[in-house]
Amino acid sequence: MSISINGQQRRIGLALSGGGFRAAAFHLGVMRKLQSLGLFASIDLLSCVSGGSIAGAFVALNWGKASVLDELENYLATRSIAVSSVIGGILDPFESRLDKLAGTYDRDLFKGARLSALRGGPRIYLNATNLATGNMFFFVAGGAGPEEMGEHELGVVPGPDFSLARAVAASSAFPPVFPPLRLESPEYIPASQVDYVTLADGGVYDNMGVNPTLRARNALDYLIVSDGGKPFANDAQPTESGAMVLKAALDIMMEQIRGLEFDRMEHRHKAGLGPKPMWFSIDSVVGQAQDGDAQFAGSIATNLMALNAAQRAVLIRHGGALVESRIRGYAPELIQ
């Protein structure tokens, strides 16, 4: 799926951040623009987190289908799954809120697919956070490679029969709305080293999904990072509540991690150790198509609620405008 530039094959990676349905629609705009520029079919690697995993997994499962992006938009316009999953999980003594979330993904998007069903698309990482070790835990498939699941410390095992819906649910299990996914040794044998593991939203570890894209085994030449996460904003009335300080602290830490990841990508590329990076955040005004797009897109809440027509229009337009701006500014050779 690589692209030929001056007679040489170059590999492109696309990282899709977390941020609920807001991020998924923003990424949809990015993918539509890449398609119009003739680059989408040349993507070699997808690295996805949370809302990015919802979009990325559905597209990878239906890779090459002409209507896939339109179907994704329809899903984002017609489904509000968080509320029903939470209420269902509370009322049902046999299934958790996370089970309900996975069930809705399976019903509406994945239709019982396993990781092995992703073999026809690019290599894709669905990233979660292992609360037992503090590491990134990934489900990876596609790109003519093996289906695997695991992390660097406990180990990686084959995972062709693991449910795609459960993998996406683990990646998007943002606390405290959803509990983590628990894996024991029958499903993930290395879990016996710590009794069991619990997997939470991948954004706890790396909300942009950058880590897999910098691994030597993936050998990318270009990296596009679509950051649809909630922008950090100055607060005229900061919290005085002890309970809310924890949330504020988490937001601050995530903002710091985001900045460090941007620096990491830049410095690795300058040192000849990583792909040429092109990144953009949802609140960026540089490259926006219309005045106010960045502000409006960044103000949309982080949740799994259906997006109205105005929200979808701005998110899709803004994502497309930003990716085109970065490509034309930093890697014009991709579209010449």
C-alpha cells in the first residue's frame, strides 16, 4: 500500500487520537481529504486510540469498500451509545457497562468480526492502557502480518480470534464512565504474571497513538497525526473542589504528554530515527477552512453521543482542511 516518490517506495502512517465521536468525525474529515488527494489507499499503518479506534477499526474492516466513509458518518449521526450502555450495564446483573458498550459496537459496526477479519486492510493498532503494568497494550492486525495482542513487558500472544468489538471497547473505555476490560490467563496467557490485567482507554497512556508509529518494525517514512482530543483551555474559574482537582490534574498531565509527544516526533525525525511528522490539533487555526471552525470544533464535548449536522459539517471540513494544509506545507511531494 506504499506510495512511489521519485521511483522509491515510501510508507505512510496515520495516527487517530482519542476524543469520542468528536474525534471520530474529525478523523473522518481527514480520511475523506486523503481520499480526494489520492493518498488514502496508500496508508500502510493506522494507530488508533478510543474514538480513533471506533473510526479506524470500522474503516480497516471495510477497507476498499466505496461507501465506507459515508457509512461511518451515518453511524456518527444516528447512534448515541454511551447512555444506553451505562444504563444497561447498571440494570443488567450479568453484563458490565463495558460489555454493553462492546455489544453496541458489535451490533452496529463489526457484526461479530474477529481481529483476523482485518487482514484485507493496512496494519492497524488498537491501543489501550494496561492498568496492571502502566504500559500501552495493543491489539494489532492487518497489513499481511499476524494478529497479536499484548505489550512489551508481559509479552505478546497471537489473537486472531479476539473480538474486534471488545478490542475497540477496551481502547475506548474512558474512566469513570466505563470500567476497564478484564483479561485473565485463558484469554491472555501472560496475565498470569500479575494474576490478571485490566485495560482502560488508550488515551490514559498516549491519546494520540504515536508510540506504535515510531517502532523500527513499522519503518514509516511519513507520519500524519490527527489530534481530535479535547483542547486544554484557560479556566477563568478553576475548581476549588477536592474531587474535581483529580480531573483537572489529569487534563493537565494529558496536555503535557501531548506536547512531549510532538517534541519526540520532531526530534526523532531530525536525528534520522523516525518518519517525517505532520501533526495538527483540533483547535489549530492555521489551515482552517473558515473562521471559527477551530473554536467550534474544539468546543464539542467528548462523549459517544450522536453528532448533529452542523457539528459533523464543521468537524469533517476542519479535519480535511488541516491535513491538506500540513501536507502541502511539509510534504508536498506526496501530492505532486
